[in-house]
Amino acid sequence: MKLKKPQVSKADIKFYFIDLLGIIAGCLVMAVSMNMFKVPNLLVPGGISGIGVFAYHVLGIPVGLTIIILNIPLFILSYKILGPRLVVQSLVGTFIFSLAVDLTAPFLPAATDDLLLASVYGGVIMGIGVGLVFRFRSSTGGTALLSLILAKVTGISPGQALFFGDLFVLALAIFVFGSEPAMYSALALFISIKVVDAVLEGLGLAKQAIIITRSGAEVNERLLSELGRGVTRIEASGGYTGEGREVLLCVVTRQQTSHLKTIIHEVDPTAFVIIGNATEVHGEGFKKMQQN
């Protein structure tokens, strides 16, 4: 018996096209922040983009080219360790961002030479761009991918790995550009994180999801493999129908909320889902429990 090939509907094409437009818009906004505020003022973003700023000022290598080159080994490792789905999603964002930074550089002169203004406006604009890219289910690779790889290999949480990766780049900025640009870089990074939160409409520390589904095992597997988050599974039954269901309880970061909803929709579009703010979370992957 021949298996039918999965058909791509017009709705799916429209869905992916809207996502692509959103990713492009986000990457263009990020390029504005890089070329008009960060690169000319020695302000270092976290992760591989920050190394791109180093390479530009020290070696004269275009920022976007450095981002692409350094992401290649990460994509290879991610494909082997994390699987192809996450690689494809990140590859699109990384490629578009790298092109956007280098192609728009001649048309986006420095907006100011005041470090405070550059860090504030550059941080806000960068946060808007990153938030858009996250919202349309992509990323720009770099330390985001590296954090997931380290989490899978070493067992540390993705958040911890991402924090230490950005911290390393900021520390490197002190030796390359001096303490003042490094301090303003940290300020810009802090502002970007807050703006990303606002773009993603996340006011709490994290998001808690209660998922009632018939496909608990598959949803559980994808949440574990793609988001690196633990899941608590509870057997339950419908109060009216008496039919068996599985309740999954999962806590994710704000940036992972869109990906979470995509997974649920793909596995079980009829699932009943409650997503709310978790203003305080303790345990693996989040803050350690401490006595007051």
C-alpha cells in the first residue's frame, strides 16, 4: 500500500509566508540597531553578534559575515544533537539577519556618538527586533543554539548557559574596547531583554502551561527535545464525557511560548490549553529555592 504524501494547504503556505515576513521585519529592525547605534559606538550585543562587532573593529571583517561563519559549526552540532527542526528554524533567522546587517550598513549611518543615547535607543530597537523574530518562531542562532547544545550535553539549564555566554562576551569587551563601552553594552543588553519581554507580552518571570490532550506522549516528547523543559504528566478523565485524557504541566520561558503553542497545534489541534504568567518559579532551569 502506498503512503500518501502530506499535502501543503494554502492556509499552511500563508502561515509560513506570514512567519517569513515577520522574521524579515525583525531582522531588519535588529540591523538598524546594529548599524546605527551599536557597531559605531563599540557597543557589544551578547553572543556571536558581539564577536562580530569585535571582528569588525579589530580585523575589518563585516559583522554579518562573522555571524554566518561562527554559526556554521553550531548548526552542524545542533543538527546532530538537537535534530533538524530547530536547525531549520534558526538557520532562516540567522541567514536573514546576517544579510540584513551587511547589506544595510552603507545606508544606515551612525545616529549618535553619545554612548548613553546609543545604548538606550540601540537596546530598545534591538529588543523590538529580537522580540519579532522570537514571536514568529525563529531565532538568530548564536548563543541561543549554543545554550541548548550545552544543556543537552552537560545538563545545565539553557538559561544558565545563555547567561554565561553573554557574560563572557561582555567580559571580553572590557579587554578589547575598555570598561566604559562594556558597561554601556551591559545597559543596552538589559534594556533589550526588557523590550523583548514587552514585545512577547510576557509580564511574569515565565509562562506556565496546562495542556489537556489525547496525545500526551507525543507532546511530552517534543517539549523535552525541542524546548529542553521538563513536563509533569497526570492521568485524568473528562468530568462530563468520562473519556480518558492526559494533563501535562510545563513551565517555559517567555521566548519559548510561541514555540510551545506551535508544538501543541501540530500534535493535537483539539487540545485544551491554559497559559498564564508564573511570577515566581523555583527549580531546575529557573531560580533555586531559597529561604526568606
